[in-house]
Amino acid sequence: MTKKYYPASEAFAALSPPVWRASTVVFDSVESFINRKSRQPDGYSYGITGTPTARLLEQEIAGLEGGRHCAVTPSGQAALCLAVMAFVRGGDHLLISAASYGALKTYADKWLARLGVEVEYYPADISGEITDYIRPNTKMICLEAPGTVTMEMADIPAITAAAARQGVMTMMDNTWASPLGFRPLEHGVDLCVEAATKFFGGHSDLLLGAVATNNFEYFSQLRETQSIMGLQTSPDDCFLVLRGLETFELRYRRQSENALAIASWLQKQSAVREVLFPCLPGDQGYEIWKRDFAAGGCLFSFTLQQDNEQAYSAFFGALEHLALGASWGGVHGLIAFYPAQMQRDRIFPRTDRAIIRLSAGLEDPALIIQDLQAALRAYDEARG
């Protein structure tokens, strides 16, 4: 990445981007004030659509995605909601991967469906068969690959080709791979969403999302919706993500390597039933991942041989290094648990077993393996 500097004026420039905090934009004339909305999508009319700090970040993310436009939001979930709300209306049909981020599905079921949107889910490992789900009123297909928690791989080029033939928009949550591993816009996706909370920020200390596109009309609609919904993003958080992007590639490469090393070790353990990770040869999504993706993420899941509540408690109780938490992508290793009933309640479930999800950080993978070894030993002892 070419190093930039940021000129604040003719008399001062710095390697760090300036932080512009503002709610109110002032104008030189009453004519400019009256026509202030015409400054969108990239100009400044009010702080709700961002300051120059947000614009710097949007330019950086658009470049990473291989796109031309980007709008940042207060969280990854806000970015997903923005991408849908800007285009989907009552009477439209919305297709969502069954393995999408849970909050997106809740939003669709509890809000969009009540507003007259026809919400339907499709198998997370689908390919060209997506045509069987497309209706005359289908407006958008929401994609995620691999799926959240269960790690199924969809055939993104096949889906976008089918969608394009029928005039259906596509939106993809690309947080797992990031633009270093996969660039959805280059594979026919219309809107690419990133939870910058994860890899871009990288330090588990902020919330931020982004929607990138190559279509100016889509971008204009995104910016207008951002303004109407009040999805303002803190300039301080924008600054922190800009700073995080300086080390993004280094962190991503190391964390991906660590994840593969840990997953490969887990695959050989007798207490482990299955490792769900498309970067591993033999995984059901490996061939698609190998064909389309340039790198893997830091996140994977695994199941154990027996669902036993006492044994799971012993497993997590034995961990000394891995913290238990719902997020991922930061510099510290993190682990999460999803009970068996949650899997059985899914539409098109990949497994009926409880799932353990692990996010590799920057730690020596040997340290994480040692932690997991102790946890698996405690699990075996507890289940007899």
C-alpha cells in the first residue's frame, strides 16, 4: 500500500489523517443553503452524512474493494440494514442465505416482513439453482460466503450471473474474507458490505460498517437513505479504522495462517467430530474457496463427538487464554459457543450438533493449541 500524507493546509501536513468533528455545516450564501441537498452524495450538507474524515475512510475502503463508491455506517449490522432498506420495499421479494448473520435474519423476519416484504431463505451452499427461488418480484439476493457460524460456501459467480439475467440486485457480506481474500464487486455483486468492526479496525475497540459499490445510482440512494435513517458514523471511529488499515494486510496474513494451523491440528484430534473451514482440503466448500478466493479468513468452527452440557462446561472452563465472546477479527484469539438446539432450529441446517467457533488472533498458534488441548482433555474427562 502506497503511504499517503494528509495536507490540512498549505502550512501543515501529516502522516495521520485529521479528525473532523462537526454536526453543522455552514454556507457562504443563502442560495448554497437552499440547495444544500444537491451536494450529496459526496459533498457536505450536514454532519449526518459524514465529515472529511469519513470521506477519507470511504475512499480507502472503496479502493480496497476495487470499487468507486462507499458509505460508512455506525456498525456492520447498520451497513447490512442500509443496503437492504435503500432498495427493498413492501411487495418486494427478498432472498437471504440461511447462514447469514443472525441479526440480518431477525431484521428481515421481525421488521421487513411486517412491512409487506416477502422474505425467503435459500440453502447457504447454493449455486446456479438460485434460479429456482427467484420470482418476478424478487428485488435482492443477500449473500454471505462462507456462512456465519456454519461456514458453508456459496458459488458467488453462479448466483450473480443468474441474478443479473433476471435483473435482481445482489448484496454480499464479505467480512470473513475481506477484500484481501475476495472482491465481490469483481464477481458481479452489486453491493459489498464489510463489518469494519472486525478486520479493518482490528483491535476489538470500535463498531463500524461499510457498503461499497460501482454503481453511482445505487450509491446516491445509499447516501440518501443514510441521511434519512440518521446513520452517522463517529469521525473518531473513522480515524481508528484508518489507522487499523495501516496494519490490516499484515494482521490478516498472520491471522489466516494461524487459523489454518489451529484448524489443521483440531482436525486430527479424536474428540473433534468435524472442522468447518473451507480453507481445509476435504471441507465441502474447499473447491469453491480454492477457485474463487485468494486467501482465507481467521474464523472457523468445529463440532465435538458428543453433545454433553457438562462436558462443554468443562471444555470452556479449562481455557486459560482464549476469551469467550461473540465477535471476531481482532488481534486476540476469541471463542464462541452455539448450542445444538440453535442448529436444529435453522432453516437448511448443516449440522444438528452444537458448534464451537474460533477466531485466531496474532498469538503464537502453539499457545492456542496448548489451550485447546487442555480444554479437549477436560471435555473427554467430563463425558467419561
